[in-house]
Amino acid sequence: MMMRRLICFLFMFTLLGLHAARAETLTTSNVQIVWKVANRFRFFKDEALFQQQEQAWRQYGQHVSTRNASTEDNAMFYYNSSVLGIEHVLNDRRIPFTNFLRSKFNWQGWAARAVDGTCYDSKSRTHAACGGVDAYINPTGHEVEIALKPLQGGKLVSEFICHWHVGDDAEQQAPCDEPIRTTIPYPDGATVSVNVEGERPISTDIHVKDLLVVGLGDSFASGEGNPDVPVQLDESRRVQNLYPARLNDSAAGSARWLDKLCHRSLYSYQLRAALQMAIENPHGAVTYLGYACSGAAVEKGLIGPQTYVEYKSSDASAQNPDVQALSGGRNDSEFSWLLRELCKVQPQWQGGLWTCPGQQFKRNVDFVFLSIGGNDIGFANLVSWATLRNGPVTRLAGWLGATVSPGQFAANMDSILPQAYERLARQLEKAVPLKTEGFEYDSSRVVLTAYPDILADENGGTCRASGNGGEPEDAFPANQSLDRFSNWLVVRQDKLEAAHAQLSVLHDKMKQLAEANGWTFATRAYADKPFRGHGFCAQRQDRLDDPAEVLMVPCWGKASRPTQSCQSGIFGQGTGWRPYDPATQNYPYALRQRWVRTINDAFMVMNQKVIDRYGAIDEVSSARDFTETTGAMHPSAEGHASLADAMLMDLRPEVAKAFGAE
């Protein structure tokens, strides 16, 4: 009996031993196959550009995690300020989140290193730089990084060699603790399996969700005020013997843009929002088509051709050269450019709208980002009304229609905006395939963004300006912000208050009309007051000597007061720049309190000039036509980052649905 039990025991022990010997190294209980798309923002042809943005986002997240708040509050703060956080990591003149200045600060900003690494071809003005427009719009695959994640705290060691199989591709071998890279076919996807030699594989199905996002609109969407490569100024040359001149005194010395005519740049909040969507969704990708153009209105810009913000002179050496704004031909509009890339056949003009014959689109569009309406009702003209000095020039400007009073601006909201938005809604239905589950055309995927409040000071109130107190004009930051042009321009408190009051009226009107047309209205860009404390006159009071916080333009010479612009004559005989050197201390993208480009900022960042047909600068025409102020009263790079965050706060639930998140 004892012998029989011993035999049974030895038999069971042998079976257990055999079972232990056959225990598999990789099982679904001890490892998980994880993956992510390597370059999830397809607008960047250089993956390193995407990785730079993603790494900055993670670095910002590490900073947020140190806040004295709950995990939930920190997570909410992180996602609601992600794009602004990335901007702070990449463009801060100081080591991020410290007061220590960087020893190797790139004054040109991160976009200067990225502008040549995109899929946009600035010569053809199409998204053709990554193998052609069709290859860009319709990817055949996405490169992904696949790895094994240990479960229950276990670790994978390098002595195990993993055998990877992706669809019908050849086997890849790598240590089990190292990732592999492969291309997953789109849209079909592929099955991925992994095992060690002689064991059964574990597997998963990988499908990449690629969203197509289209950006349309005006200067607030294009990135106006924020060229990819800012102008470089010279400390030895001066304009009017007072103000800094360009280092390169020709067309080649101009600021650079993704699209020069439209003043479209990588700092555009529409592009930054699309980029952030890609950063936050590792199993997806975003294909971005941007067409926003500075100066665009619904009729002149989106649907029909527009006049651009670039000017050309006949001959800079002539006494009275002919100066004209550049303009496009009949087919030069945002919708015509979109359809030339999105439609399989030649787009047609029918019934006053652009159409794709037979709805032969190359693919569906997931979101349309939209900023429009300000130029239709005269926002720039309202700014002119608020800043031009009273006198013959103002009266002439009003007679020519160059200024719009607050009353007329309000009237334009009622008489122009409803019809403009209704016409735009019809054009969108004709030209953009916005199909979602259950809807042949889902108008809620059109996202209209509110305009921000750009007229607040660092305390959140309306910028203080000249009144009847007898104080010098330059005592007010609002006037210091335009001192280069103070002979023609001044900000008065009564006018500024009247103009400021119209911003809330415009917001309410846009919200009403967006809802009437079934669009999503990204209201937080105004309603949440992200620009509170960051308007065009705002300053950090503890850094008033920092060139980034200074509102005045550098000038050569002296003045009777520290805040007064330099003066010619006896006061201008001194030597040296004040308040800072324009060549070595100009920081267009360094962090600052104001998130709005002032008129002085426009001179320092873009310094836009009229260029004649020979490529020479026409200084006289530039000063006369105020081209040097182009880009003023628009969000800075920080402002655009904040607008992207505000829009995403309204949009994230729909983005999650579009990516198929549960």
C-alpha cells in the first residue's frame, strides 16, 4: 500500500514538473502588448518635431504634478492648459518654471527650427511636401512603436528574445524589453503577435484612427503677428535716425511664414489644437489641412478671392511710387484651395458656391476649425477708430470707410453677420464632407471659435489710457505700446471703453448665430476670460526692465521722460539705444504678461515693408501705408496657445468620440 502511494506521488510530481517546464514565458496574465503611433501629427514630416512637442507636454505634466492640489485637480489643470504649458517649455527665455535665464536661448522661437520640416509646400501653396497631396490626405499606413508592458509589477529581461509578427510582414526579433517599429496598413490595420522560441504567441489587433482636421478663417486663425521666423534687426542702422532697421535691407530680410501671402504660421491656434489632439491620443493620428488667411472675410477670402496684407511698390526710388495690395485671382479662395486638394475631380463654381461634382471627395473630414466674422463687420476699422488721433486724418479715414464707430460696428453685427454666416453654412455643406454615424452631414463638427478679449490690462480691467487728467500720454502703458507711431496714434480712455464694450456684444451674437447654423461654438475663448490680465497693455510689474515686458520701441537718443519716445533735435544728440538694444535684446517669443501683439511689437517682430518689383524696400510707402503695424492687435504665440486650450476644453468629448475612445 505504501509503495502504491509512493508511485502515485512520484507520478503527480512528474506531471507537475512537466507542467512547470512547459510554463510559457509570455501570457496575457503577465504581459500586455502596448503600442502608439510614432508621428501622430502628420503635418510634420520630421518625426523629431512631433517628439519635441510631446516631450515638452510630458515635461509640463511633471511640473503640474508638483502643485499642491489633489490628483484630480492637477489632471484637470494639466489638460486645460497643455498647449500653453508646451509653449512655456519651448519658448521661455528662462529655464522652464524657474527664474534662471537660459545661457543658450534661441530668440527666434521653436517654429523657426520647424518651418522647413512640414508637409506644406510654400511655393505651390499646397500640402504636397510629403510625397504629394494625395499621399498626404490618404495615408496608406502609419509607423507605430510596439512594446511589451509587464503586468503586476513584473519585469522583462533582455535574455528573452521576442519573435514579432505583424500581418504578413517578415518576422522581427528583438529583446523582449525593447520596442519594435513597423508600419500598420491604413485603414485595414493588422494583427500583431509575439512569442519566445517554441511557445504559443499572444496577439492583438491594431487599427490606427486617422482624423482629418481642416482649418479655415481669418488672421486670428492664421497666426498673424507670429511669423515662423521673425525679422532680425540691426543695432548699427536706423530708420529716421531714431528707430531700428532691418539687418537685411531687402525682401530676403523679411519675416518668414508657412504661407507668406496669408501670414499663416505654426503658431496658429488651429494648428496647435490639432497638434494637441494628436499628442493626447497615442492610438490615433491627425492629418491637418490649414487654409486660414489674414484679412479674410466670408465673401472675400473664404468663398471668393481677397486682398492680402502684403503690398508691392512699382519702384522704391520713384518720387510717388504706385503701391498696391497683392490680391488673388478668381479661384484664389480658401474653399477653392481646400477643394483642389480634397476633391477627386476639378471643383466647380455653381450658384455662387464652390462644389465637388458628384460629391467625389477623397475622404471624410472629421472637424472644421473656423474663425471668421471680424473682418466682415469691421473689427480692424473699429481699432483704427479707437487709436487714430482726432483731427483731419480721422475725419478723412471715416469718410473713406477706414474707421468704424462702435455704433456702426454694432449695426454691422445685425445687418451683415447673419447673412454672412448663413451663406457660409451653405458653402460648408457643399464643400466639406462632414459625415458621422447617423448623420450624412454633421454641422456640429464645424467649430467656430470666439474672439478673445484683447483690451485688458494685467489686473483684468480695461487698459487705462489718456483722459482729461492732464497726464502725459506716455504715462499710460496703452500709449507706450504705440509710441513709434504716436504722431498719428493715441489711445483715449473714452474711445477704448466704447470699443471694449462691443466685444461682449460680438461674442453673444456669434454664439446665437453659431447655434442657429448648428455649429459648435467654442465659447471659452471669450467666456472664460483666458486673456484676463494679458491684454495689449499688460505688464509684469516685477519685471518692468525685462525687454520682453517693455512696451516701448527701442530708439536712439534721449527724451525728457523715461517713458517718452526718443526725440530728434537737442534731445536726440545722445548716443545709445533705449530702453534696450534691438539687435541683442529683442525676444519676439519670450514669455511675457501681454498675449497681444502691440503696434510696437508688430514693428519689432515682423517689420513688414512695402517691397518694390526689384526686391528693394520702399521705406516711404511703408511708413505712409502703415504696413509696419501689420499684425498688431492679434494674439501672440502664448495667446494662440491659450486659445487652443480654450477650444479643446469645449471639444475634447467630441474628439474622444471621433477617436473611438470609450
